[in-house]
Amino acid sequence: MAGGDEFLGGGATDVRRVGAALMFVGAGTNVYDAFSAVMSSPWSTEKFTDDPEAERMAREYVRHAMVISGAYALVGAWLSRSVWPIIGALGVGGYMWWLYNRALCRSQAPEGMSLAGGQNGNAPPNGAAPAGGVSYSEVFWNPQSGA
């Protein structure tokens, strides 16, 4: 036998399982691809979203990524007649939505890491020390600083 069939001792059942696994992983990976195509990283989103307009735009791009990956998962499920692409996309899509939502909420929080420089109350001006006494730049460049 050639092409890896020797590893599939159970015949058609094992082939279906392998196919389901590939569809699940592929759909989940496609979510990451869609987010990387239309969005900055969650870290960048948290760091550079410093006003309501920037937050609105970031949330719009999150929706774009969800629609793109959802459409691909639906077409994949229809073509394969399997629910695994939808399950894979929903799992990773839910996580990515949560991750970006958390980043956006943190960017607007008083203790957030936005680079607004104190303009909107998010970060102390010029990297000054926050309530804990360690500056943001010190934490970024020297993680052993005690923060």
C-alpha cells in the first residue's frame, strides 16, 4: 500500500476520522489566518487602541474576521457534509473574540497599557510609575523588576 494507507487499519471508518480531524484543525487554523489578515495582534490592539473611534474600528475588523472564517467553515461543512469544520471554527472563533474583547476592554481601563500617554486616563504620562511603583517601560524591558 502507498500513501499512508498502511496506518489506517480500520478502513473507511479510520479514513472518516482522519478527514474529520483535518477539517476540524483546518477550520480552526483558518480563523487564525482570517484574524491575522485583517487585525493587529491582541497585544497591539490593547496597546494602541486609545480612543472610541479606534475601538469601533477594531471591533469592526473582529467582525470581518469572524464572517470570513465563518463563511469558509460553512462552505467546508457543506462540501464535506460534516459538522467538524463548523465546530473547529466556533471553538477558535470564540476564543479569538474573547481575546480581542479582553484586549479592547483593557485598553480603556484606568490601569490599561494604552500608549495614550495619559490623554484619556489610561496610562500614566511618559511611562511614569503607576500605583504599584514600577513604570510600564520598566516592566516591559525588565520583567524581573518585581511587577
